[in-house]
Amino acid sequence: YDSSSLPSISPTHPEQKLCHRPLITAVAYLFQFIVPDHLSLNNDTMLQLSSNLVLRWHYCRRIVAAFSTNIKNDELFAEEINILYDSKCNVCKLEMDMLASRDARLHGSKRRIKLTDIESDSFDPNDPANGGISYAKGMSAINAVYRDGRVIEGPKVFLKAYEFVELGWLFKFTEWPLFKPAVDIGYKLFANYRTNFTRGSSLDELISAYEEKKNIVQVECTSSICTTKR
């Protein structure tokens, strides 16, 4: 019996009903990683297994493979989380550099944390990897995007980031019911005035300057004469 004779199927194929039994699904999932795709079942094996079980086994393998591929294709980036930060804030950059260094030391090429500088000219809030976070929102509070598209902000970003570099215990208290309200209020106050201390300008001033800088300049040319309009 050759499994290649079975048609390819997607996770939504009607035959996925064959995988509804937990044991069959579990076995199929394990075989997905330990049994090569070219495996053929000989006659002796066929005598030991019912044709129904064999079909279920192969169909489940196909379904799991298709489902796993779809999950990987839906991921926005390879890392676990993308942190959006202000590189012109010396304190912020120092912390992000520390996280990046520790991440590289612990995980090598398979890093868990992706960093995106919202002050970079290449920053694109419309990039799905940036979670639709605008410059104004990114400057108002620290934001992060999971590779599946979920967005978090505030103290939780620090907790998750430090967990990925095995220092989560430093921020565990921020989730404790007794401390969480005070932590949230304290962070909001800090975020509102952060740039006053770290960059010498208010948040509103920086956002206004950014918007002015990003105004689209339209150039209209007639023959050899060009005029610039904002």
C-alpha cells in the first residue's frame, strides 16, 4: 500500500472527520515528525491493520502537515515578539540593546525578540509586523506585536520580553493583583512625561514634528519648470 496514492488535502477537507478520534490524531501527529513521506506499508503490515485505520493514519498525516504549513505561513516574522521602541531615548535604547545581547547569547540565530525602531526612516506603521501601531501610539507607550498579530502594550511588554531572555522573574510582580493597579498608573505617568526627561521635548512636540516631517511633498512639473506643494 503506497500512501502517495492518496489525494492531497487541506485542513478544511471533508476527510478531516477521519481525525476526530483523539488517539488517531495523536498518533498521526507523532508520525508526522518521525515517519518519512515515502513510507509504504507492506502486505504483512496490511494484514495487521484494518484498511480503515490505515486510511485514517495517512489522511491525518496529510491534514496535520497542511495545518502546520498554514500556521507557519500565517506567522508575521520568525521571532516570538516584535518590540517597537524609541531609539532616540537613551534609556530605552540601552534596555533594548541589553535584551538583544542576552537574546543572542541564549538563543543564537534562533532569536526570540525582534526590535523595531519607530524613529527609523524605514518604519512603516502599515506593515503587519508592526501591528498597525502609529508613531504617536508607539511614542505614547511601549508596544509589541506577537508573530500571530496580537498586540500588547505597557508593562506587559516588559514582562514578556524579559521572560523570553529568562529574566521574567524581575517583572512578575507587575501582574500580581495587589500591585498591578499601581504599576499601570505609574507606567502611564512615566510614559506621558518620558520624553521630557529622556529627549528634552514633550510628547506632543515630538509627534507634531514627526507629522510635519512626514507630510507628503508633491512635485508638479510642467515642461522644465517644477513647483513643490505640501
